[in-house]
Amino acid sequence: MSHKPRIAENPGVRLLDLKSSSKPFFIVASVEVGNTTTKCILTATNMDEGKTYLVTKTVKMTRDVRPPKEKETIFGRTLNGIELTRESVSELVKNTLIEAVKKANLDIKTDINFVVRSTGVVAGFDTPEEVGEFIKALADGCLLAGVPPKNMTPPMGIDNIPEKFRKHSKLDKVFFDGAVASVLPPTGATGVEIVANEMEGELATAGIKEGAKWVDVDFRNPCMSMDFGTTLDGRIISPDEPYAKTIGNFCGFAGAIPDAMIKGTGSVDKKVGTALDVFKDIHIDKLTLLLKGKNIHEYAKKALEYIKIEKVPENRNRYGSVPVNPTAAKEINVVLIGCDVGVNGSDFDKLSDIGAEIYDKFGLKVLFAVIDEVMAQVIYRLVNVAKEEGLVFPETTIGITGRAGISGDKAKLALKYLDKLGLHERIEENVVFVDDGLARGAAVMARCMNSLGTTFNPLGGHHGGRCILGNRIKLQNK
């Protein structure tokens, strides 16, 4: 059976409208320093309609961050070993943010309403708590770029919100209590983080909720999000109301898998090369898939033997190189589901060898076809573990974002495998693939912090249900 994936790609907005006093565009800058790329994405939400548009995007390779200077403290590394200091990260953020704002012909002080920052560089840290230092470096960069501090924190009251947005804000009725798009973060009695890239998972979930609006998929709770950047993040959400709970977290490797296979070919740098470096030049035609189908499946099967997907064992403090705390997760009934290659990447060389063999015999087209097959089955296996753990409900919708989850033929293949799980009668109506999920999520988080909701087009609440504003008011008034 052939399935047509629903892929949400952000339409651009006419820059001429952004400064219009009659159109309330809430403009958010999302700044993310990831293992592979550093991005600043500007989005604009028209509060009259509740839809978010892409304004502009600036993307740099994180490996190009300047090296540490003398007396600077190295506080982390990317997955490929690029050393990072607070000063070098802040400079990278500053330059990327300024470039994006200039490209959009906007003013950073007067036109940007909010800035949300996040990082995917968690594999080079020893504990989840150390990520906090990275977040400070991101804040430093935003301040150096000229972002007013008030545009990075929730407003204290309705009077602190720009006048043209006040009629859209519900801050006089409800306050920001930590729930983003009606989902509570997983926190225990001690407040210990259970996985280092928790904020990424939060933003990706919120961003998929927004992106799903463009393709008519109801991605409200319960839902499952997976972000396939270089590392894997995401959440599994319960059906509770008015706020759902995070009952599962994804962690480990994602885009690092195709990167390892490409590194074996010699067509990219063996240390810092990525699949992104060569993918833009590749088009896999149907004839290649037809003639080499048997080879593609055989090599995918061989690669998948080294990829482990499971509930994270309790004795691990790092899974797929991502710092985790399975004991804390167990205490608050959150299931950690991980994707590893050997133990913390110990078998990456095996994937590189497979990539080299495919490249030597068949070339890059077949190698990328194998990668598509491998990642589609990774998606399938992650969802299957969630199902076996009892975390999938009849209304659960699935959302996927990130380069290693939506590029090439991965979406079409993933639907084919997910259909075998029997989760939904029409799987393509309950799975959505979203570009720039994290940046979209930043826009959603900014709206939540400012209580800028759209009751007629809600992001939060239960699948098929109404806006939960009334329930939130009752909850906060108790």
C-alpha cells in the first residue's frame, strides 16, 4: 500500500507586512547551537489567524566556531570533538543572530519581540546540569547582539507586553506556569533532569504541534515527537487534561548514523564531515531504487545490526553519548527510549566500513537510499518500543522533524513500516513530518511565555477537543 506523507514546510511571509501596525506579527528569533549546525531562524506569527510563517534563516556549521583562546575554559565539545568555550559560543551566537536579523531588514531592538535559545550539543557534557552553562553562553551571545534582556524572559504583567499584542494576550487571565502547548516537563521531587537534551525535546514537540496545523493533522495530546538532528530527542505525551504529562523521552544518536556511513566514503572529512556536506547534490531516481532494491535492503539490514534501540538500562549514565539519569526517570514514571550504535558510538567504525563498501560498489545514490531505509526502520523501532512499553494510545499522533528523519525518501518509507504496527486505520492521517521543528517550537514557547493564545485555533489541549483556557483558569485559581 502506498502512503503519501504529510510534510509541513514553512511558507515565507512578505517582509513588507512585518512592520505593519494593522497586522500584529509576533516576531521570534530562535537561536540554536547544534552538533552540526548553528541556526538563527526568524518566525512571525500573525496573531489574528494564529499561523506562524518563516521570515528568514541563517545556518552556519558549528565546526567553524573559532578555537579556544588562551585562558578560556573549555566546557564542552560537539559530537565530533570541536572544543567550545563560553566566549566562543557567545560570539558564534551573536554573529549568527545579527546576520539573520540584517537579512530580514529588521531591527534587533525594536522589531524582534522575543528570543528563545537552545542547544543540541549535549554529547560532550558529563551531566545534564552542565547544559545550563551552555544556555548561559547562548544568553551572552544574544545580549552581545543587542537583544534587550526583557525579550528573553516572561513578562511580569500585561503592561509589559507591547500594546499591539495586548488584546491577544491572556496574561490577565492565566500566567505562564511552565507548560508549553499544554504539556508539563518531566521533573521529579529533586528537580533533577532525566535527560540532557530535555529542552530540545520540549521545543521540538511544540514546533511539531504548530507545523501540523499546515497539513491538517491534529497533533494535540496525546502525541509522540521525534527530532532527528545529529542526536535524537523528543517526547511521548499522555492524554491528561488540561495539562498532559511527559511520560517518555527519546535520546541517543540520530543524524550521527548517516554521518558515520558517509565518513567511510572519503568524500567528506573523516572527523567533522556530515551527510549534509554531500546530500544537496544527490537525487535518488526510481530506476536506482528498482535496480538496486535487493542490495539496498541487504546493506540496510547489515547496518541495523549495529544500531541498538531499547528502553535505556538503569545502570547507564550516558546513552548514545547523551547524559541520562534513568533512576530519576523511574522515580517519576518516565520511560527513556534510546538509540545507540554499540555502546556510546563504539560501533560507528562498523557503519563507516559499510558506507565505504556501498560507495565503492554502487556510489553515493545507493548509499543514500540505504541511509533512507535505515533511518525509516529506526523510526519504526523507536515507536515499536514505545508501544511495547504501553505509551501509545488510540489517539496518539506521531510527529517527526530533523534532517535525519524527513530528508530524501525517509518519510514515505517510515509510513510503510509504521503501518505494520496497526496503530491507526489510516496511518498517513496520524503522522506528520515537519521542517525546522525546533525553531517553530521556539515561536510557540515565546507565545506561551507571553500568554499569546488563539482560542479559535488552539495548539494545546486534547486531540479533537476544544481550547483549554477555561480549564487553565480554574486550575490556576485553586
